[in-house]
Amino acid sequence: MLLPAATEKEMAFERKLFEAGGVLMAGCDPTGDRHVIAGLGDQRNIELLSKAGFGISDVIKIATQNGATYLGLGDRIGSIAVGKQPIWCCSTVTWRKIFQ
């Protein structure tokens, strides 16, 4: 687990990378060793991006479209458009908790 100072340093790095035109992607890597819980890790990533100062639209793009584009699947998934597969959803309650 990262210490608060290390987390803040990582957040600052991510902001600088993003502001310089870097592409960020979010996601957790369940390894089967029971240290990462699929779904909860993704919500925590979104929460930390918000706390790092990213706007809601940037957080959503980082958590969805950027990864799909990187994987070469951006034409099928990763954003909301006619003909694309919806694969990601988050309840209103979760969004209120994250962005309050």
C-alpha cells in the first residue's frame, strides 16, 4: 500500500504527464493472489484520479476510451456512440461518492 506522500507524488506525476499530452489509462490487474478485488480497484482508481484534480470528463475518458483505444478496440467500445457496445456502468450513488 502506498503511503499518502507517495500517493500525492504519483498524482502530481500523472497530472504533469497528462498536461504534457501523455495518455493515461486506468485499471487494476487482478493477479489471483487476492490482493486486488475486481471492480473495487477500478472504483478506487476513478476516485484517486478525481482527487488528483482531473475533471469528470477526463476521468471517464481515462477509465474507458483511452484503454479501448490502446487495445485497438476504440471503434467498438470505450465511449458512448451509436453502434458501440456498452460495457461499463457505474451507479449514480458511486459517482456522487467519488466526485463530492
